[in-house]
Amino acid sequence: MGLGEDSAAIAADVPTLYPGIIDGVKVAWRLIRRFSGRKYDFVVWPAYAPWWLTFPIAVRSVLGRRYAIALDTVRESGGAFLRAVKSWLFRKADFLWVPGLASRRYLAGSYGVSGKKIVGGLYIQEFVTHHRRCMRGEGPVFLMVANNRPFRRMDVVSDGFRKYLAGGGKGRLIFCGVGTTALACSGIEAIEGVPSSELPELYSRADVYVHNGDEQFSVALLMGAMAGLPILVGAEVGAVADLFSNDGMPGIKVNDWTSSDSWANAFRAMTAKASSWSSMSEVSLRQAMIFNPKNVAADVASLIVNDKS
């Protein structure tokens, strides 16, 4: 980012996010030197873990310097000591910046953080939609944009789609992301990633956006909503809390998201609801409007300039 004259990379010589003790101490000391003094009036820390990041945050807190923490945590991890450390860091922060409702509920329910101290929209970005050009002559086009990682269980989605096709289902499934080639077969197309600038065009090829896993949020799922697509999603994806509400349903949730049979049934159910895709699209777009970049920027800026001293 070029932070003035002191813009040398802090961890340029540390090739991993999980360094050993010596490298960890080295990075922590550099962070303390740069961000614990009075040079910066406000620091937004990118999460509170691992330890070499937690310690510099604690030092700034002890010195009475203002800060916020950006985090996407949606479930508890660690023992009593770590919980006490997190509670203290959260309490001392001016505000906590999270992706959406799942993290808000976690912080309020597990740590009693006031809603006034939490701002959403951490992972938002502008998404310029393209004219929809999907063709349904051979059935609907389903799209999932994600790198093939174990926690996403893309293999289960793939198996479910093959069962859906074997049972007479129509259409094709497109996976876009690193490692997806292993999932390609008849009816399933794999693209090993595209530049971010080309994502809107890719989304315009789809009838339904698909996502799975137990990740804390999902920018790719949010972009599916921004593109106005019906949503077919595993229930444990964090962004579900924001997109599926009492204000209408943008699609279908797969509660048993690790079951290929459940995914096969979900593909069948979504295809059967094709006549409702237009209304689902309207809900997707309406829910995505919550993440307006200008509104989020205004909320964050207001909390930063609100000097409580």
C-alpha cells in the first residue's frame, strides 16, 4: 500500500503465515515498531490471529492507541485462555469489522459485543453485472466459483450433480477455480480460474449460482446474488445468514451439505422451481443491496473519526 516513507514489506523474508518462533518474533517486533506508536492515529488490524499478530494488537491496546479488528469468525475455537485474550481485545477495540450477520451473531452471542460496535461489509466489492446470456436449450447452467479445498466439499456437489443427471436431470455444472479440473466429467465443466475482471461475464453465463462448504462468508456467493442469480447453497456457508432471511428466499439451502444424495435432490428441486427463478433473482438482488460499498465506507469512516477520547 505504500505507507509513506516506511513502506518496506514487513514479512518479505518470511514465506509462510505459520512461521516458527524466531520468524514469528521478528514479524511481531516489526509490527509493534511500525504500528504501536503515534505515527498512525488509527489502525485496522486484519484479524486477531495468529499469535505474532495478536501480540502487536495487545501492545497497541495497552498503550491506549485506537484500533479496530477486521475478522470473519463465526464459531468458537481455542480454550479459556484464548477466549479471555479475544474478549479483552474485542472490548478495547473501537469497533469490529465483519463480513455479515453470521459474524455479528457470533460476537454478540459469544462475547456480548454491542451491535453499535460492529460494522458489516468487510468483504464487499463493486460488481458490474453483464447482460445475462445463458441458454437453457439443453437445461440450466449451474455455476460454482471457488478453489477446490476440502472444507468446500466440491466433490460432494460434483457427485450430487452426476446423480442428478443419471436420474434424468438436464443441464450442466461449471466449476471455476484452482484444482477443479479433477472434478470435470460429462456434464461438468472445469475452468482453472479466471481474472477477477472476467468474473461478471462468467456469472452472466449461469442460470443458478451454487456454493458449498463451511466457510465463514463467501464473496463468490455474494457476487452470485449481485448478479441476480437464484442461489443453491450449503446451509453452513456464512453468507447464507445475510441472503436468506424472512424477506423472501433467493433459492434453496442444502442442510445436509456433505451428502451427495442431498445435493442431487437439491438440483432436482431447483430445476423443478424454474418458474420461480425470476422471483428468487429479485430477492438475491435486494439482499445484495445491503452490501452497498458507499454505505459500508461511510459506516467505517464514521467509527474511525469518532474519537472517544
